[in-house]
Amino acid sequence: MEELESILSGRVCHQPAHQKGVPTGSVLRQIRLFICSTYHDFIKERELLWLRVLPELQQHCTQYGVDILFFDPYRQSNGDFVYDPILCEDVKQHFKKLKRESGGPYFLCLLGDKYGPCPIPFSLKGEEFQHIKQSFFENGGDVKILDESYRLNENNGSQYDLQPKMNEYVSLLFSRSRSKFDIETHRQLQDAIQKGARLAHAGGLINQTMEDEMCINFIREQVEEMANQYFIKRKG
């Protein structure tokens, strides 16, 4: 009981001495932490995590047979990956991979007063796309940007995917030489999708969950997913 209280209160150094030390040749348990934050708000904090916290944490945890690794989608980046639909989808998939493979905690969120921009949906169900487009059009919206940005998947007739040209703007995470995503185009497309989704929901064409999926940003999506997985059991 005393050991559990020490761990829960953050006093991991107070664990009994017999638990310290790793036999030679043993395999370390690997914990992979996904660092989630907005790009501009936590530049200094993320740098401190890499330069000061991680080395000390790794040194400490190896005493208990644990290897700590960080994954930061903004490491060596010069912009927000949310503005790159391809990279945003890759980051989401990598997050799911960490969730499956980490030998313990896998999520570290630096949260301020803003969640940051919403990513553009990488794909939309056919019926969903048509309802959003029609509702936006019927309320005076210009659907040209929707038609230019999405096209019907030839291999899956019930799904619309972002057109390739929408993915030629960037590789913000790995290259400074490529042109940045046109943030104004992102804003216009996002505005059309979100307004169309709200109108479609108001008209009973899509449900609340579908509308929320169009309006949720990356950090909130991951935080809510984490919140849905934590359960507290009261004894007595």
C-alpha cells in the first residue's frame, strides 16, 4: 500500500531499494509518450522536455527496467501539422500505434487556453458529403471549394477523399524547402465543411456525432478519447 501511495503521489524515488537495479542482459520495458500540444503555445516547454526532462527521466527509469521514448510531431518542425491533411492523418495513426505498443502511459498533453485549429477531414462518407454540400449550397454557400477539394473514391464509391492537389502544399514536419499549406484555403474549406455540417444536422440529415466530427480539433479529439478510457473504482 505504501508503494502504491508513493507512485500515485509522484514519489517514485521512494520505492523500496530491492526494486531498483536491472539484471545484466534484461530487456527494458519501453514506454512511448506522445506529446500533444498546439504548435505556437508550447515551443519552449517542448524544448525543455527534450533537453532536460527526457534525459533525466530516462536515466531514472532505467533503474526500474523501463525505457522512456518521446514522440513529438512538432520536433524540428516549422509549422502546425494540422494544416497538412496527409501528415495529420499520419500523426493520428502513429498515436494509435503508440497506444497499442507502449508498455505503460502513452499520452502527455500540454494544454493551454486554446485547442488549436481543426484538421480538414481526410475522407468523408458519400452520403455525409452530399448532405453537407447540399445544406451549405441551399443556404447561400459557394460549394466550389468542396467540389475542388474532394472527389469520389474510385475504389470505394461510398467515400469522398481529398484530391491529390490538396496534399502538394506541404511537408511541414520534415522540410523547410517545400511551400507551406495555404492557410486561407484551409480556413475556407474548413468553414464550408463546418457550416454545412451544422446546417445538415439542424435539418435532420446527419446526427450530432457526425457534426461533432467535422468541428473537433486534434487535441480535443485525443483528450476526449483518453477521458473515455479512464475508470475509477471505489472500494467499500
